[in-house]
Amino acid sequence: MARRKKLENTSLEEQLEYVEQEIRTKESDLKELCHRAKEIRKKIEEKQKDELFKALVASGKTIDEVMRFIKATGEDKIE
């Protein structure tokens, strides 16, 4: 692997080129990290939906019963 010259021993133009390349690299890394975070959030949301659905099924209640309960509970908090 080639050794990089120390920045202080290079011209200002070379230093600028190096810094701009580093910026492009970091921007690319940031985009990748943001994409990964979005995918993880999506997986968390799917897991929560699955858990909620399993709890609904295990409760033996119908969707209509659960919706009425949620609406009634929400109305109590509004008042």
C-alpha cells in the first residue's frame, strides 16, 4: 500500500483535492448510514406490527371490538 505524503509537504491545490475527496467519501458513508438506519426503522416497525397483530389474535377480540375500544379510550383522554 502506497504511503500518503504528509499534507503539510504538499501544495495547497493538492491539499484541497485531498480534502474534497475526503468530503465525497464521508458524504457517501453518511448516505449509506442513513439508508441502513431507514431499513432498521422499517424492520422495527414491521416487528411492532407483528407483535400487535399477535396480541390481537391472542385476545380473541374482533378487529371491530378493538377499534371501538381504542376510539373510546382516545375519546376519554380528549375530554
